[in-house]
Amino acid sequence: MRRSKLLDRPTAELIGFSWLVDAVAPLSAYGERSFSEVTPFLAGDESAARSRARRIVELAAALDPGRLEALRALLRDVPDVAAALAGAAIGDVLSDPAFLELRRFCATLARVDSLVADSGQFEPLCNAAVRGVGDALATGQRDDATSFYLADAFDDGLAVARQRRADAHAEFQALRGREEQRIAAALDREDLGDEFIVMRGELRGDLPAGVHVIREAPTYFLCRAQYDEATVTALQRRDAADRSAAQAEEEVRARLSVVVRERAVEVSAAGAALGELDVLVAAAVYARRHGCTAPDISAEPTLEFEQARFLPLEEQLALAGREFTALDVRLDGAAVLTGPNMGGKSVCLQTCGFVALCCAYGLPVPATRARAGLFDQIAWLGLGRDERIGGLLSSFAREVLALKEVFERAAPRLLLLGDEFARTTTPHEGRALLIALLERLRSRSACAMLATHLGGVAAASGARHFAVRGLRSIPQPSGDERIEQVLATLGASMDYRVAEVGEAESATGDAIALADLLGLDRDFIAAAYRAVAQ
Amino acid sequence: MRVGDELLALAKAGGDGTIFVVGIGRDAGKTTTVRAIYFAAVRKKLRVALASVGRDRGTLGDGAAKPRLWLSPGTCFVSAVGVLPQSPACRVFRVSSLQTPSGNILFAGVETPGPYEVTGPPTAAGMRDVIAELRERSDLVIVDGAVDRVAALAGTRGAVIVAAGAADSATVAETALDTGALVARLRVPGFDAEAPGITVENALTETLVGRFIAERESRQIVVNDPTQIALRGRAAAEAFARLRIRCRRPLRVVAATVASAAAERQFEPVDFGTAVANATQLPTFDVYRGARAA
């Protein structure tokens, strides 16, 4: 799944692109190839994006979890026969391992077809070529695609050549065996190896006839059994029979390779279709697992959702035994987002980005309802984008350069997510910059959500104003300063929901209360409250 | 009783159906030992599977092909896509994702008797997976091992047979010392859970051992399994003499074999067998003489 020009790397990381890629990644090599070609839908593709998301939701509904898992197991194990098909196409004689993989591939496609047959979701993968290759390779096989052997049934000549080989081996073994038994008996041993040692002290008389001494040492002989003339002749016959059998085997492989070559294009097409199925099944598993719905893809650059979740964070919270507070947002232009520290402003921006991302790739959205346009660019500005300290540029300068890039690209449909842009300059000038940015965004009909602690920005720019509801009450420090406990206390007191508000309803700051909750000493906190009061 | 039969009987007593033949170096007679055990098992009508942990000779730069084993129908063996013989054709059971310089590892079955090259994955983890699969396909798994790959033995309940050859060192005494040290390393006793000990999670190296000896450490030095002990020769002998090295999962070393004839030199077979038997305190067999050495 390619980012293309939709979003740059820092934005991708902040709004969960990598997480999403992992969540909807297919399992087979075919799926991976298909997945690597997935690019975001662009303006004008709304219908296609909408259809894809709906198809995934329908697929998730049509296939029960057991069947989805069975499909996944098949996809995880399907062999990649692309190299074998390419080899056959240029006239290579394929090897037995390649035939096994082709056999398993054909059998897997048939199993996938039977699993999804009554769902009405897919055309059959098995075409005539797949069946032809599968049938050809099943000749004389004793099991269900779990092995491959170049069986005698492939060719009468092969069976004959193998019988001759077996006869020649038996003749040679009998002669050699007799000779070795004679020598072993003479040496009072039960058997001989290819090479064997005879101790001089244990030898009664001379070495028996037919023993060839490789090396002579003061106390022993290193020996090998020597073949007599009849055995050597039998060996020559055996070698000739081996060569004939090898030739017969290779001729069968060549014929089977032609069967594959003649069908390679259609078998490859079935593989490509399998890849697309894998990609859709992976997305369906994702949709089912996270309770996703198909979004309405709008022709307008808009973003609205109800009960949406930022899944990467929801997953982390679940591990900590906590729940994500689902969010509602209606964004049809540039807007301001305010709220207390740790109130979830950044998460609201990330949720906006994640929903837009899902829509861009025609994926179901983790929300009860969503409607969004297809953006040419999703850009993140401000906090989290570039947290380096030091270097030639200040953090403010880096923010400005990132904004300059956004302006210069001038994407016709822009979704800008700003997290405390210009927070590192004076509040007076930071506010002015934000107002100017909102005016620019509105003039470009961009969709944007700019989170800030600065007051009066929405009113001054005429932008809509959203706010995190914030603390229901000021929580009292419990004395337990463990961060998990503090977060739990905070989570219980904070209303993370976002609502559109007038400027007068803007949340008051909760920073000193939070500092108190996080364990700063009481004198310091008291001094801060005194300073606020003055 | 044939050497192969005796080795098989020792290995199977109380084992889990896996035999590792570990050589102390090149040309230690591992393949000859494997062959003797294999034929003994085939005579007993056991379903045998074979794999090799050894490094490909080709990668050692001597250009020699890995010795082939004459295998009987019904035998399962590990091969690689690039070295599976075209003839006689084998039954191919599975091509795995494990890779070697010769291509992907595969599991094959012998349909026609003939010489086959047995190979295996390059990693210890890969070898453990391969053994697990071979055990499902057979009654007995024989692994042709290598001293620098003993990590593959980690966690096994199989029997270990140590092969010593004349090619390993210049003298009988030196070879016997190295073999004894390897056996001592592999036979580290199990730890005493009631007694105090220091657990070593990673490799027990010469440096670490030097520190323990300098500190006159008297507690148990506990490793998870003997393959963690990265000591050889005299360093190993001194460590075992002066420290109480113990392990959580002991290995079962059941026998030694000797190969007194090598291309470089020959040892006197009886002297060599006796020296190795004394150094290892194991039943020791001369696979070339076809007799118990000591």
C-alpha cells in the first residue's frame, strides 16, 4: 500500500498509516504483490472508493469468522509459483519441488473457491488452465496435494526404465553383498563399511582375497572391498540403467513443463486474482475485528464522522485496560480546536487523519457513520511532526518550512491537521500566524482542524470552533504518584468528547490542576494559582 | 553386535527418538557413524529421517561435495531445492521457507534406493523446526551435526554421540583432550534448585569464567543449556575443574566414536579409541574397525 503523494512520512506516522498497513496486510505472496500496487483514490474516484469499502464490509458480513480464518490459513500457506511459471514460459524443464508447489497452488485455489462459493462475493479462481495443470500433476499421486512424486503412471516408458534400474541394482547388490559377506566372514566381522580398518594383530594369516589396501600402517591396514569382474560388469549395467531411468524421468518432467508452459498465462492470471482476494479478505478481517462501517465518499472536501476511533491508540488503551472515547466531528472547512492539556486534542486530529486515510484507500472506517471527500494531500503541522532539538533550524523554523511546502504544493484538496502550530513563538504573534493560516486555508477551500491553546483565534478568523469538553471536575491527587494511577484518575475525570462551541464556551485552562495531579509540590502549585489570580 | 546396533540401542534408551552425531571437527567420521546407525535402524524396520546441521563443505572453500548417504525407500530426508538429485526422483513432501545457499530447504522421501545428499538449515532455530517436522514423519531422526553448530541441540531430549577423528589435532592426546572437553561441556549436570547459584543468560565465555575463577566463586554457575558454554580445550577443562557449572536442561551424551584414518594423518586405532574413551568416560566405538574401542 503506497503513500504516494497523499501524505509525507511524518504525517503518515502520526495518523497511523503504518498501523493501518499492518492491519490490512495480506498473507500470500500474491496478496503482497497486489497490496504493493494499492494507491490512494483521487478526486473523481469517489464511486470506486465507495464501492471498494462497501464490498469489504459486505465480504466481512458474508463470511463468518470461522470461514475467514479458514481462508486466511489457506492464503498463509499458498505457495508462490511465479518463478516456476516464468521458468516454464521460457522453456525451462521444471523440477519436482516446482511441480509440488504448482500442485499445491492449484489445490489451494480449488479450496478457496469452495470456501467462498456460496458467498456470492468472488468469481471462481480456478480457470481451465489451473484445472488442467492440477489434473496433469495429480497423475498417479496417492494423496491430496501434500506431496509430489514423478510416479510411474506418468509414462509407461518410465515404469519400464525404473524396473530395469531396479533389476540392475538388485543384481549388483547381490554380487557385492555376497562378496562383502565373504570378506566380513573371513575377517570375523558382521559387516564392512566403504572403508574399514583391519588390525594386524587381529588378522589370522593374509588379508582375504578381494580386499584392496588403501593404506598400510605398522599396526593396521585401511582397506576397501574390491569388486571382482562380474561385480564390475554388474556395476556398469547398473550405471547404464541409472542413466536410462534418469533420462526417462527428465522426459516426463519436460512433458509436464510443456503442460505448464501452455497454461502459464492463465495460471498467472488466477494467481493475480488470488492476490486481490487476499487483499480484500485481509481488509474484511480488519473491518470485522474493529467494527468498521463503509463510509460515504463525498465529492466535496469534507470530513465528518460519528463515534470514530483512532485504532492505534484504542489498541494501546485496551492493553492498559482502558477504553477509547469515540469522537464525533463535522468538518467542512477550516476549524479551530481548543481544550485542556491531555484532553485529547491531538487524538482528535489523529482520528480525523485516520478516517480520511481509510476513505482514501477505500477501506471501511472505525466509526458508526462517516462521510469524507478524497483528499490530494493530508498534512500534519506542528507538535509531533519533528521533535528534534538542536541543528541549524529552530522548531519554529521547521514548522514554517513544513507549512511553506504545503503552500507550494498547493494541493487542490487539502486536509491540514495542525497541532499547536506556532506554539514556540510569542502568544501574540503565534495567534496572528494562526489567524492568517486559517484565512489562507478558507480561501483555498481546504479542510483543516487546527488545535491551539491560544484564545480568540476562531472568532478572529471566522472559523468554526470545536473544543474538547475537558475536566468534569478537578481531580484531587490521590497520593499515589505512579503514572498509571495518575492517568487512570485523569481518565475518569476527563470528558474527551469534542463539540462545536462558541468562543465564550471555550474551556478554561486546567494546566495547574493537571500539574498538581501529576505530583508537582504543593508550594509550587499554590504559587502558580496565586500568579493566575493576580 | 554391530557398532550401529550398539549405538542405536544406547541412543534409544530413554531418548525421544532423535540422535545427534556431533563431530569435534572436520572428517571426524560423523557421516560414517550416521551411516552405521542408519543401517541399524533400517534393519530394525524403523521409519528413519535424516538431516544435517553441518556447514556445507562448499562454503568452507575446499570445494568437495558433501558426502552422500545411500538411503532406502521410506526414508525421509532434508534436502535443498538446489541439491535434490533429479534422479532417482524423490517424493517431495514440502518446500519450506528456510533458506540455504543451495536454495530452500525441503523434505523429501526416498522412493528408489540411491545416494542422496542430506542437508539442513543454517540456523539453530531452523534446525529445531526441521527436527520437529521430521519427528512427525518418522520413528527416528538422525542429525549429522557439527561442533560449531551445537546450539541446534539446545532444549533437545535426544541422544548425542560425539565423533572424534584423526584430522582434528596433531596428536592422539590433543584430540582426546578436545573430545573430553567437548563431552564435559555437553554433559554439564543439571542444577540444584535448592543450592545457591548465579544464572548466566547469555554465553558463558572465557572472560566470564576468568572473572568467576578470580573471585573464587563457589556457587553454581547456571546456564540454560550446555550450548551456551562457549569454552574449548584447556580453557573448558580448567573451568569445569574449578567452577560448579550447571545447566537447567542437561543433554544426554551417550557414546563417542573414533575415526583414526584421515587424509592428513593416521592414529593408531586402539590407542586412539582408548584415549578418547578415557577422556570422555563414554562407551567408545571405532566405526572403521567395526568394534567397541573401549
